[in-house]
Amino acid sequence: MQTILVEVKDAAGMKILQDLESAKIIRLIIPDKKNKNEKLSERLRGSISKETVREMQTELEQMRSEWQQRNI
């Protein structure tokens, strides 16, 4: 068995998928929408490693320092 993600464009497409499910050819898995109110930071927490975060913070501090030192 293989799982794929499909974007349904209209009601006709959804009807076709429902018919395939009725014929026991596919199984529809409707994702939960309960996380809609969750903050983006909470959803993304842990998506990048701590080492990568440290590297990004170092680069950001360097860029800010260079910006402060600019001579215009």
C-alpha cells in the first residue's frame, strides 16, 4: 500500500474519490483541522536541529554587526 497527497480541485474530483473509496479501491484520509488555531512557532518547533539554529543565529548576529558598521 502507498500513501500519496492529492489536492482536490472541485466537487467533481471529490465525488470521484468518494466513488473509488466506495468501491474499496482507495481509502480517503481526511486530515484534522483542529491545529488551525495553533501558533506557527508551535507547529514548527523541532523542525530544524539545535546546531542549525545556532549557526543561523551566529550568521544573523554577524549580518547585524556588519549593518551597524556600514559607512554610508
